[in-house]
Amino acid sequence: MIKVLIADDELIVRKGLIATVDWAKFGMEVIADAPNGQKAWELFQEHSPEVVITDIVMPEMNGIELARNIKQISPATKILLLSCHRDFTFAQEGLNIGASGYLLKTAFQDKDFEEYLGRFENEINHANIQTPVSSANLVKGFYEWLCGFDNFFPKLLGELFFKDWQWMQKSFYIYLVYGLNNNELFHNKWSSDEKQFAKIYCGQDQLFIFIPEKAQEDFEHLLVEARTIDPAIRWKVNGLNQGMNEWMEGVSNLYHKFKFEKQFKLSMDDWPFPIQKAVQIIIQQLDEPLSSSYVANEVGLSRSHFSTMFKKTVGENFITFIEKLKVQSACNLLENTSLPLQEIGEKIGIQDGKYFSKWFKKCIGSAPSEYRQNKKKNVS
């Protein structure tokens, strides 16, 4: 059944719609109703309805704000706006952000309302039988997004959270498992119920796995069992998380930490938390001109205390570390992408393409184009 949520501050309107509309005729069921926008938003996150019917003028959060919040995390949701106001411009903002329609509560006929329900039913059922996203496109888009490029992945992620990954609106853990080397025990045993977890590959022997809170203990046992067979298997975990925004933040933090430790052959697990957080800030804002004062303030330390702790923990001062990180990032982008030199320079905070070439040659000993060609020759 298609789930419907009704939001209106007038009890008689909510109960009237629930009682008088033949919802089953359209394969629908009203799963909840709310007296204000804030309560409707909470119910939406709990139940993930496919259709939301909402008044525009409501206390706490109005229907326009509610529609905007819903469309940000679930673009496919059908939203029908209701209003007592005859001025169409009042509802125009809602339509501009993706609402599917607008009806006057004081004037619409039953057939007008049912026309919308019939259209929603057809569109939702049609969307449900579309060819699912290929795993190749998912992996490709995911990797590009991890590398910091704007692409289709966030939109695809929103669709997944609306459909197959609805359970991640509740508490879950993120695991980055690496060193798999085609471990059959791991790949085969953890596949009995794919509705209870999700996974995305990130390279040949790296895998992100998303586990509901209740399944974490069993999953940890599987990891330990797999590692007894293949000691090369390692993992990192992030959580608890809830919802799409925390999914994106958790995955990004976990991946950048993994890449950093792999590049510099060290582990941050025993580092003081402020230094771990500082490194995450540096990695995520590598294209910005960061100062030690700014980062120290972000992690809650004085500049002098931060500088001393940073050098003692990392083994080099703040400026040297950032320079080293920029070189590593530039090398990775030259080796693994076909981006022009100008864009690579911008990714590490060097806006001038000519200066980037001079800087890179000074650091590495060869021009960026020469470095890229040599790496391709070595691969072939």
C-alpha cells in the first residue's frame, strides 16, 4: 500500500479526509496525521510516506517549510498543498520547490482531489517498476563523490533512502572493511538478508557496509571469524548514525581517515581527539588557505597549545604537514583521474595553473604532465 501522511491544524479537516476518501481505491493508506508542520516532519522521518497532503498555514512549521524539508531528503515524495487563500502566489513557492499540486480547501471538488490521488498512484507504481540503478553506476558515482566532485550521487542516495534504504532513517553503523582479497567467507556468509544491510564497493578490496544497530554484534563476530582465516582483513567503524546527512558525513570522515592513514602509513586511533579532528578539517578543506589559529579554534585549543600538540603527535609542524598532504593529493589526482591541471590545482588550493606546475615540479622533481605520463607507462 502507498503510505499517506495528512497535516492540517484543523482536526475536522484531517478526520474528514481520513473518513470520506476511498483510499483503498488508489492503493493508499493513511498511516498518520499531524496538527502542525513540526509534528508532520517528525512523522515523515518515522514512516517515510510516499504521499503528503498538507495545509500551507500551520503553527510551528508551515506547509512550505515542511515541503522543503521533505524534498531535500526525499525528492520523489508526492506533496499536495491545501490552503484557504485564493491568491495563487501564496502557493507558488511550494510548487517551485517540488510540490505536485495545490487545491483550495474551500472550493475543490471530490473529483479534483481524486484526480491527484490517481496521478500519484500511477507515478509511484511506475517508478517502482523502473530498472534499478546498476551497481556499476552506483560505485562510480560514489567514488567520484568521495573524491569531492559534484555529480549525481547525492540525488541517487536520496532515492535509495526513500526506497531500499528506508531502514537507515533509524540507527545504523558504517563499516569500512579493507584487505578483503576476495575472502569467500566474508562475501558469501553475510548475504542471507540484504534488506537488513547495505554495501557499496570502493576499490577492489575495500567495501563500505551499513549495519542496523541491532545487527552489529553478529556482524562483528563475522569480521573476527573472517580475520582468523585471513589476517589481512581490517575494518574501521563510524556510528551510531541516523538519516542521510549523517550517512554522508560518516562515510566521508571514515574514508578520508582511511586514505590518510594509508598514505602516511600510520594510525590515528591513539591520537588525541583534537588532533584527529584537526586532520579531518585539513583534509576536507584542503582547497582553503587554512591557518593554525583557525584550526586551533575549531578544535577548542589555543594556537600555541595546538601547535605544540600537533607537532608532538604528527611529527611535523602544521605548515609542513599541509604541504605534504597537498603533494600527496595532487599525485593521487594525477594518477587516478584525467582532470586538467587547472582543476587539480584548485582542488588543493592553488588557483593559478602555471603556479601549480612550478610548485609541483619543485616538490616532486618533475612537471605534473610528465609525472602523469610516467605513471601511465608504469601501469601499462
